Amino acid sequence: MKAFFQDKKNRLLLAMTVVFLFAFFVPFELPRIQSAVQESFLMLSEYAREHVLLCLIPAFFIAGAIMVFLNQQSVIKYLGPDAKKPVAYGTAAVSGTILAVCSCTVLPIFKGIYKKGAGIGPAVAFLYSGPAINVLAIVLTAKVLGLRLGIARAAGAVIFSVVIGLLMQFIFRREDNERTTNAAMFQGPGDDEGRTLGQMVFFMASLIGILVFLNWAPSGGSAALWDAVYTWRYGITGVFALMLVYSLVRWFSRSDIKDWVGAARDFAVQILPLLFGGVLIAGFLLGRPGEQALIPEQWIASLVGGNSLSANLFASVSGALMYFATLTEVPIMQGLIGAGMGTGPSLALLLAGPSLSLPSILVISGELGWKKTLVYVALVVTLSTGAGMIYGRFF
């Protein structure tokens, strides 16, 4: 069976067979199916307009810079499997908090640091923390859904990022140690010759600044300073863009820039097809918030009432498959709670949803393989379900 899937033509034949069976058996004449098909492409259109240009393209260039310019030994020293755990997991969690991106935008950067030699534990901690530990999302959760739920979400997200990373490192420690001792596994030139640490920090800060401020979201009136930054976000982004241009002109050769753009292109080629395919599938099954697709939102709401194990588990699994753009989980949760969702399942979905989605699962599997990916998803779902059960019992 393994030899079958290793043959490129066999994989192509299998994909063509799946498409044929889908086209042959799906009753496209039914109104619900037609609505689901329309939702899948509308969701893809919305994703392309709102996330690819502003989120993913800057993320691809950050990932490319990590691959080409960051020193491999430095990455292994601070994020490798043998790095001091407070440093490795603290760095991963803080980095994710600063970026505050959605589950898909964090993927190129995760792939970059993992390919460069980061241990699977710190890399997965970063993968979870980026979408989950979003300061504004947590503030909005407390403001809209209640202070207790906001605090529970913040505490759960911080704890989960470290616990899930540590468990992944423990489960796959032998494979990870073998991987990080084989330098041939890591791609890219990986040196910063001719550039000082300060110059590299300036360069990376300009890229991260562009990503962060280009995607700055309004608070809805809950934070005046935050909204002031939102008003001036394009001007602030322009300052970081000038910093980027200055660093490229002063410290990088034409060959450096060519390698960097090539690495960013490679990440885009690897990730975008899987993301787009995942968005189409998610749109077909669940649709956009408030819109009709194959699975009605009312069904989901009816299954997450109360605080039973099944309700919390269903909320966690649903959250792991649904795609939430940054901050959209708060109004979605408000609607579900209004439809009768229990307090426990509410927290379970908030902990599982932003950090995972069907599109992101497909991309993660392409980097880690399905075994590690399924373990990661299982850990997120299990911990989210447990947290929901505990929270629902006491509150």
C-alpha cells in the first residue's frame, strides 16, 4: 500500500477517481447541494480577498526569510528539542502572541522554523499559540461573551500551547532527535554572513510589522488606543515597508533577494493548493457564518446544548474543522450561545476553533505527516473537551 501511494501517477489516478465519484454520485440538482456548492466558492472568494493578499503573502516572505537568512544553529539552540524548555516554549508562545494571526496565516511561518531545525514541541507550541493567544480576541471574548469566559479562554490558550508542545515533543522525541541531528533535512543556505544581529533583527521586525499592522482589526469601541492604531494602520505599515526597503538596499545583495523570493514562492506553491482545497471543502460542508450550506448551523447548535461529554466533544471537533477568520469566532459564538449552546461547549469551541481548521490540517499533514498531525489534532480536541467539561461543571 505504501509503495502504491509513493508512485506519483497512482496518487494522480486516486485523485481523479475521487473527483469522478464526487461528480457521479452527488445530486447537484438538489437546492441544498446547489447552495453548498455556491457557499464553497463564495467562501473561497472571501478568503482570497481578505486573507491571501494581506495575510498569507507577508507570511510567505517571513517564512522565506527564516529559511534563507536565519542561522540554523541559532534556531536549534533556542527552539530545538534540546533547548532549555522555558526558553523554547516561552519564545514560541510569545512569538505567537505578537503575531496574533489566524490558523492559516501562521502555517508558512511554522513550516519555516520547523524546516530550519526547531523541535516539534516548540514548533507546535508556536503553531497553536499564533491563532489562539490573540490579545484582542480574548478582550472581545470577555467584553461580548462575559469576563469569566474571556479569562478561561486566555488561561486555557496559554496553558494548552505549552502542554500540547511538551506532549508532542515527548511522543515523538526519538524521531525528532534523529531529524535535528541530520543537517541534510534542513533546506536553504541558512546563514547571515555580512549582517550583524542588529541588522537581522531590524529586517525581521520590518516584515513582522507589515504583517501585524496590515491586519490590525478594530476593537468595536472597547479599546480607544487599539482603534487609534487601526485608524493609522496603513501609515504604520508604510513605515515598516520603508524599513524593509532600507534594509534590503543596505545589507542584502541581489543574489540574497533572489534566494529569498524563491523561498517565499516555494512556500506558496506548497501551501496554497492545500489551503484553497480545504476552504472549498469547509465552505461546502459548513458555509460562511450565517449562511446555508450542506450542514445547517441549527444542527450544530442543537448538538452543543448543555454540558455533556458529547456536547463538549462535538463542539471541539466542530471547532477543529471550521475555519474562523481572526476575531470572527466571537460573533459566531454569540449567535450559538443565543441559540442555546452550553457554557462548557462554548469554551471548548473557542479553544479548538481558532487554532485549527480543515484547511490548516491539510497543510500541517503535508509537513508533519498524517501520524503527527492526527496526534496534534487529537490533543487539541481532547484538552478542549476536558476544559469545556470542567468549566461547564463549575460555571
